[in-house]
Amino acid sequence: MSLFISFIALAITIFLLYKKMPSVVILFSVGTLMILTAYMLESPIKLWPKSLILTTKSITDIFVKTNQNVGLMIMVIGGFIAFSKHIGASQALVDQATKPIQFLKNAPHLAAALMVPLGQLLFICIPSAAGLGMLLMMTIFPVLINLGVTKPTAVSAIALTTAIGVGPASALSASAANILNVPVVHYFTQYQWGLFWTTSLFMMIVFYFTNKHYDQKEIPQTIASTKESTTESSPKAPKIYALLPILPLLMLILFSGLIPGIPLIKELNTTTALFMGFGLSVIFELIRLKDLRKVFSSVSIFWDGMSSIFKKVVILIIAAETFANGLIALGFIDQIVSLSQFFQAHTVGLILTIIIFVTSTLMGSGNAAFFAFGPLIPNIAKKLGIDAPSLLVQMNFSANLGRTISPISGILIALSEISGVDVNQIVKRNLFPIILSLFFMLIISAYTL
């Protein structure tokens, strides 16, 4: 019954979003109704008023959790972007970063494609999809635009940097290593690394040709959007200001624990690094302007940026999170797990991988599906005589790949709102690279793992 209701809710949501109904209202409303329905199915009729209270409590928890974690981080990034642009640091970064790579102006699609594997390497150090995506929007996006890359292509490239979540710091990697009872570094080096770099390079190639095709097909719109981005005026700032926007990114990489000789600093998360970068930017402005009143007045730009991002991005992420929680409350994941016992041995790996891929696309998150299926894999593998590590790593990859083309995933919502590129445009451009990479990954893992 609950699985049937889940599919009805999904169908209604897809239909209403297709009809261009307000996405925040649709996702939030349908998600809330699913949570309420789940409580009502569990309770006698006389306790239904309590279900309403429990539903409201669940929604409140989602607001609190999102604003404490990814919501705050995204708001701080929005504030830092606004302040960096205001003091001219963003333009200084573009000016300095594009000088040594001017030759790529003649090959903008190559510049965007190269960002895919390079960004995925950064994702190993900074395993927060929303965090890395927004940091790249602040640093790499304006550089790509200055090189002649169209907005949709630049945003699609940044979205793909979070498509393969591997490495010791990844939550999915830690979960898989724990299930296999092996050190997470061993899991990364033995099972993820070879599959990572081959899939990443393959994805880069497919991305290059796919987005080149779309840009040629949609050239009037994409050229216009690029010109709009490159003609924005920014104040002139000293060359040293080019370091300010990338400082949080550099700190997160430096103290990630993956660089030999430099210890991991667990307390340094994305939000903390951004606040440190903002504080240093204010100090630079004080030294340059020597006007305390003027500098402190400009700090309001930071708060304005935070509030703007909350209104545009965070509230949409909360709505998407409510929708995903509604599916979980109805037992969508549990029902899918229960159905997995009927799979045939020779197809179980392929089917489980595709199920996780589809589920993560529908829910905008790969974690829920992987955490539900993962603990079952050792027993399933033992009964069916298949290799547990290879199956887990396939599921690990598919969870991230599916999330990358979900129009309700936090990362795509954030990138869409910041760039002004419609989220469906990002999904459309990355659908082909993601689908082909999924099957490429399955073929490679079948022969190498």
C-alpha cells in the first residue's frame, strides 16, 4: 500500500513540475502529505490528530537540520560570493587565472571538459557536493565564462565534478569499508581508485562532445548568456586579491589529511573555511582603504548575500529534503529492499546498481538508498556466490551518479539558482554523460574487480 502511494506521489510531482508549477510549493506540499500519510497509516483513526503534530515536528526537524548543516554553508558561500564581487576579488581572480590559459579561449569546450576530472579529484579532498559545487561557482565558474564557455556548459561541468564520490573522507566510502570490515584507505586504493580515474576520463570525453553539440544547437541563447556574464562591472582590486576567493578551497585541500606531511584538521569544515576567508578579506580591505567606517559598512553586503541565497536556494533544498523524507517515511526504500530478494543471481548486481541509481535520482540523494542496501550485500553475495566488494563499489558509484542528474538534489538546485541556468537544462546536458558512464563503470568493474 505504502509503495503504491509513493509511486502515485512521484507521478503527481513529476506531472506538476512538468507543468511548470512552483517547485518549492509542489515538493514541500507533496512531501508533507507523504509524511502525514505515513503517520496516519501507522495510527488508529482516533490518533490521527497526533499524526498532524508528528508531521509538523518532522518538518520542523528538517528546517533545523538543513539550516544547521548544508543550509548555513550555502548561505555563507552566497555571502562570501557577494562580498568578493563587491571588493573586486572575483574579478581579480578571473584576470589572474585566465592569463596563463589564454590559449583555451580557442577551445572553450576543452576547458570545461578538463574541469570534470580535475574537479572530481578535488571532490576526494572536499567530499561535500554542495560545498565543492558552490566553491567552484565562486572560483572556477567566472574563469570558464571569461574563456568563452557558455553558462550551461560551465554549470554542467561543475555539476559533474561531484558525480563520483570516492576517497577516505566520503561517507559512502566509510560505510562500504565498514560493511566489508576493511580500512577505508584500503577500500579506496584497492576498489575505488582504478574505477574512478577510468570512469572520470570517459565521462570527460562524453561531456565534451555532448555539450559541444548542445551549444551548437542552442548557440543564440548560450552566447547571449555568456555575454551577459562577462559584461558585469566590478571594481578594480590589487592582484593579491585574486587569492581571497580561492583561500577557503586551498585550506580545505591543504588540511584534508590527504597531503603527505600535513595533518588532518577535522574542525576545518567548509563553513569554517569560508568564515576565515571572509575575515581575511575584511582585513585586506582595512589595509587597502584605511577607512574603518567604510569597510565595516560594506560587511552588510555579506549578510545581504546570505539572505538572498536563503530565499533562492536553501528554501528549495528544504522543500526537496521534505519530499525525500516523505518517500522514506512511506517506506519507499524499505519496500524496494524487500523486493530485491526476488532477483536472480546472475542479474542481482546489475539490478541493485540500477535500483540505487534510479532511487538516488528520484530522491535527490544517494545516501539513503546506499545505507539501506549496503548492509545486506555481504549476505546476498555469500548466498549467490558473487563478490561483495565489487558489488558494493558499483552501488557506491551509482548512488552519486544518480544524484547528479536529479532535479531535486541540493547541488543542482544551488548551481541552478546561482548561475541562472534552469535545472532541467543541467539535467539534460549531463544525462547522456551520466548514463553512459554508469554502463561504462559496470563493464569496467566486471573485468577489473
